[in-house]
Amino acid sequence: MEKKFCCWYDETSAMKRAYDKGLIDKKWVENYCWNEGKNCIRKKKFEEEGYVSPDYILPDGSEDSKLK
């Protein structure tokens, strides 16, 4: 799979930090962050509404309590 990183996947990204610390499964970054941010609720809300999702919100919009 060729990685096409989301433009927001950098050191400020909650998902990058969580993945780098081993707190979330690789599927999250593979399916969203390394796929140009396609279908990512976090990205959509930020770009369309200026809303920064809390760190515990996953790319599909669900919550992960261990990230709180």
C-alpha cells in the first residue's frame, strides 16, 4: 500500500501521537491518516467547521476512552 499522508498527519496530530505511543491500532492510521484522510470525521469537521476534535475521538468519529 502506498502511503498518501493526510495533510494534517504531523507532530500536532492526535492520531499520530497515539499511534506512535502504541495506543491505537495501525488500522486507524492505515485507513485514514495514510489514505489522504479520506472519510476521516476529524479532518472533515476541522476543514468544514474549524472544529478541533478532542484527542480521544477516532477518525470514524467514535470515542476511545483509553485516549482520554
